[in-house]
Amino acid sequence: MKNRDNIIRYYKGTDNGALAARLIDLADSTDKGRPYAVSEFVLPGAVQIGETVSAHAATLVLRVNGGYEGAERVKLCFIRNDYEGPVDFGLTACRITWDARYRLLGHRDVLGALMSLGIDRGRFGDIIMHEDGAVILVDTKLLPYLQQNLEKIAMVSVTISEVPVASIPPRREKIKEIKTTVASLRLDAVVSSGFGISRTKAAEAIKGERVQVNWQPAKGASQEVGAGAVISLRGKGRMELAEVTGTSRKGRTGVLLRRYM
């Protein structure tokens, strides 16, 4: 692909150089007789990289699929624009159920159980929690392995069955809008206001690698963030810096934050 080195160099600045290289290789593989090529599950930030790669390949179009509307982790597919056949994303939904009395099991428990089996994070997508279980989007080839090897989560016996992907309803999130002012657009100031914690605790969370910006580890408390940035704090959720609204008379910066509850 032309401009390969330039694309990789650009995304190295956001610690995504390796991902950009993998996606370019995936796109290039369609020039070797493959009508399309599908990635592993990736974070939303990778979609922009995929769009950049697609824009530099005149013969390709990009499709994105996470299994349901509003999915966070998705698969990218580069498709030759002259191909009119079906596209298999290799994506399956499975339901994990357990005794409803064990309602303390959470997202972290399910994720930990999968990771403890040595499963690469790119082989499964969103984990959708329910009171008596969870639905997980997985690579189709992974399902038999899970059915044979995932017997317990946090010492609780579980059962695994395949469910239709089409049965998963769209993602519905409650959004709380916060209009406030911050001393500056430093990350620690925005995290403090958005998540309702002190600036000291915000800085500690950033130093402790519990904060991500656009699905990448935060670079530091002094990192500047702008409109459109998605900020997550482990244990608190995520929010979007939707808009920078101006400057107050006292020199503070007005912001509109959208916190996903």
C-alpha cells in the first residue's frame, strides 16, 4: 500500500503504530485473491485507523460489525469494491448462565475467567451482563473451546449456549450531561469534574494507569484533551468531552461533558 510508512508513522504518535501496520497488512491481503479480510475484535478507536487505511486503498470499502447496534468492540472488514457476495465476519453470540442466586458476579468476573483461559482479548467482543448471566460476542471458532473449557466463573458453575446474534437488542445507555467549568483542559481537571472526585485523586488514578483517553492509556495528568475525547476511569465508567463552550469571566474553561451511566 502506498503511504504505508506515513500512516504507521502518524499513528505511532498515539501508540497505535502496530495496530495500523496490522490493518494495512490485512487490507493488502485482498490484493492476493481474497475478496475480503476480517480483523480481530478491536476497540472503537481502531475504526478511525481502518477508515484511514481504506481511504488510501481505492479498491476497498470498509465495513464494521460488533454483532449488535451500539457495540463497543467491533470487527473491521476490508472488502474489494467489485465483490458482491456474502461477507462472513466470523462472529457468534453465546450466552453464559449461572444460578440466579449468585448475582454478585459482574463484568470483571466474566472477563477475568476468559483471560485466565489464555484467550486473546481480540477473540471476543462485548460482554453484555444480565442478572443471571451474560451474552458475549465471540469469534465463531472460539465457541467450541469455551463450551469445553469454561466451566466456572469465580467458583460458580456456568453453562454456555449459542444464541442468535439478531436476538441482541441495541445498546441503550443513560447519559448524564454535565455543564461545568474547569481550570484548564488538563486531563486531571476534566476527570475530576466529570467523575466527581478530587483533582488529587484524579491525578492518582491517572498515575495508577486507571484512566484511558480514546481507549489508549493516559499519558499523564497534564495531558491536554479536546472536544470529542472519550475518557474512561476504571470502576467509574466513561464520559465524552462533548464540547468546549468558551471561557468564563474568571478565566475558567466551560465544558459540556456526557457521562455514560
